[in-house]
Amino acid sequence: MLVECTVTVVVPPPESAAAAGESGRAAQLAAQPTAAVPPSDMMDQLRDMYASGHGTDVTFSVGGELLRAHRIIVAMRSPVFRAELYEEMAESRAHRVEVHGVRPDAFKALLRYIYTDDDTFTTSPAAAAAASGGEDGDGGGEATTTAIQDVLVAVDRYGVERLKLICEHRLREALGVGNVARMLAFAEDHHCAVLREACIRFIATCDRMGDLVATLGDAQLVSTRPLILIEVLEKSHKFRSV
Amino acid sequence: MLVECTVTVVVPPPESAAAAGESGRAAQLAAQPTAAVPPSDMMDQLRDMYASGHGTDVTFSVGGELLRAHRIIVAMRSPVFRAELYEEMAESRAHRVEVHGVRPDAFKALLRYIYTDDDTFTTSPAAAAAASGGEDGDGGGEATTTAIQDVLVAVDRYGVERLKLICEHRLREALGVGNVARMLAFAEDHHCAVLREACIRFIATCDRMGDLVATLGDAQLVSTRPLILIEVLEKSHKFRSV
């Protein structure tokens, strides 16, 4: 049987013709079918784990809703969760955590991002419409803008810095005369440095100052945060002198 | 103060000159500094978690070494770990698991991949040398080839399919007359379909059958797995008739 094998005359398969002049081994390698290695499945597995809820070991109670998660995953992604779940309650290992002041949908969006890097809630059709729509910035995309702000509240609290930057950039795109004052007040309250800078710059360079002034009072910016207006003046002067 | 603000004449900053003809808002947006959102930090955080060992809740005892891990992460990446850590011992929740028949270094490489998708152990300089080196395929890269085989043993046992494919592809690149028989026996033992197919194809199309036959006996392929030779014969015939 083995003898028959040794007398075989090998004719290179057609696809290795180009390599026929090279060594036999190279030709053989070229002739091998390339069953490609699929791309990383890590993110799919994290998504599946989040969707299935398999092995969850902590429950967040948010506005009456119970949301289950894996403490090590949320701790990995947020220094605040890490402190809350491993350091402050290291002994008790509480299985249920009450979350106040965050909307359930915003907390869900935060969890989804934590597991999957999914930030699509910031780029829904409505958000896109708001970004490209009416320049007053308070049109049909207001619901999405509000949703992003809700997430920013949660993200600021739990210190998920990259998602915070993503949200700030989305809100920056949606800035308009109609919402910039409110947005500046929001940025102040929730430590959004990028959004705050964008708002101040927007106001400082605005060519519709008359319309803008009307909204500044609504946002109570003048009465509660007068120092910001000095910054706006400084920026206006800087841009004027460029 | 507010009045001073409204009489400001806005000169567009230089960088928005191109957009000056468009609406004021577009110009303002263009003028805003673009603090880019950094790329995903998920993999860095997984790597840090693995490196720090923070919050680990299971210890694998492998060849006398104790390796700590997070049960949810290894379960997420391997159906076998999932069964072992959540299903079979759901009640006991054993914190220490004995692993037999896997080398510590191979188990470490498996863990590193599980946390980080890191497969660089398969592409070390030695492995590259083996792939491009002497066509007998048993030169200086043998240590790396052996290391990859050790990982394949672990990977086959724990069902980490993508890493299995990566290892099989690396070994396929290192195939030579000197090692193909041993590699085929290994592929049979550890359910490596891609590597097995590559070995059979290599033998079937080999133009150095005399050298090859000498190694077939060493690998005990003929005595222990005679059916493979029939497959090799079939493939030889197929390639000849193309």
C-alpha cells in the first residue's frame, strides 16, 4: 500500500501554476485552501452575555426597574462602580444597588455601552435630523438630545469617560441658538468640559445675538452663573482680535 | 454687561474662512476645536483587569502553578469553562479548579487570549523563522511549534474555536517534510480539522515522497492510523486528475 503511494507522480493543481517554478513546499502551501480566521468574537460574546444575563451577580434598581449585570464588567469600565461594588461594600457584597437620579433608559444605555461599546443611541435618525436640521437646534431632534443628556448625567456620575466624550460631541453637533444657553447650564452642572467650551465658543461667535439674549434668561444662566458671561466676553474679544 | 455683548462684531476665525459664505452656525461649528473621541478602551480595560487580577474569583491549579481569573470572563469565552464553572458546580461554586494534561505556559497563553485576543505567542520571531526557514520544517522554530501545539491541546479541550483556528493556521505555515507526519497524528488526536486537511494535502502533493516515507514510521502513523493513508491516496488521485 505504501509502495503505491511513493510512485505517485504529482501534477501541481492549476492554482499553484505560478509557484510551480519554486520549491515543492511553496507550491503545496499555495495550493492549500485558505480557511480564513474569523475576526475577533470578543465583542459578540460580551453582547451575548449582556443579552442573556447569564451569571449576573448584581442588580441595579433604577426608577423602579431592576437591571441585572456582572459586577466585574461594570467595575472594569467605571471607577465609580469599582469603588461601589468592590471597595466600599467589599464585605457585604451587596447584590442589589439602588440608583437615584438616573432615568432607567439612560442607565440601560450606559450598561449597553459598558458591555458592547454601543453608542448608537447618540446617532439615531432623530439625532441626525437635529444635527443637520433647523439651525435653532430645538426641532424634531429634541427628544434625542434630551436622551443623550440623560445618559450624560449617568455617565458623569459613573466616570465612563469615553462615552462622556461621545455624548458631548453629539450634543455639540446639535447646538443652536435655541438651546445653547440651556446646554451651557447643563454642561456646567455635569462637568462636561468639551460641551461647555463649545457652548461658550458658540455664544461668543454668534451672529444672532439678539435671538440668543432672549434665551439666556430662560436658562437662568445670567442669574445663577454670571461668571460664565465674563468668559464669553473674553472669548468674543479673543476671536475678534484674531 | 449684556449690552456690550450684543454689539460684538464677529470676525470668523481663519480656519472657518472656507465656510464663511455659509450660515453663521456652520462657520461656528467649523471653528470649534475637534477634540477627537479616543478609540475604544474596552480591550485595554480587559488587559488591565487581567494584569491586575482585581476581583478574580476562581483559581486554576495547572502543573503546580496557581493562575487566578474571573469566572464570568472565562465562561464567556469558552463553553467548557461555562459548563464547569456555572453548570456542573453551580451549587458548590468551587473557587479552585485542578487542570490536568495542560502545561502552565499553555494555560497562561489561553488565559491571555481569553482576556485580550492576544495571539502573539503564535507569531514570535522563532515562529516566523520556522515558517520561512528550512523546508524540512523542523529547524529553529521547533520550540515555537511545540508551544503552539501545547496551546492547541488546551484550546481543543476548552473549545476556544477562534484561537484554535489561529493555531492551526500557524502550524500549517510551519509544515515541512520533517514534521508533517507528526503534525497529522497531532491533528487527529486534537480534532484539528484545518491542520489535518493541510497535512493530508501536503503529503498527497509532496514531491519528496522518499524523505516523507521515512518519517511516516517515526510518527507511528501507519500502525496507529492506517485509514488516514487511504485518504492521502484518494487526495493524491484527485490532484493528479485535475
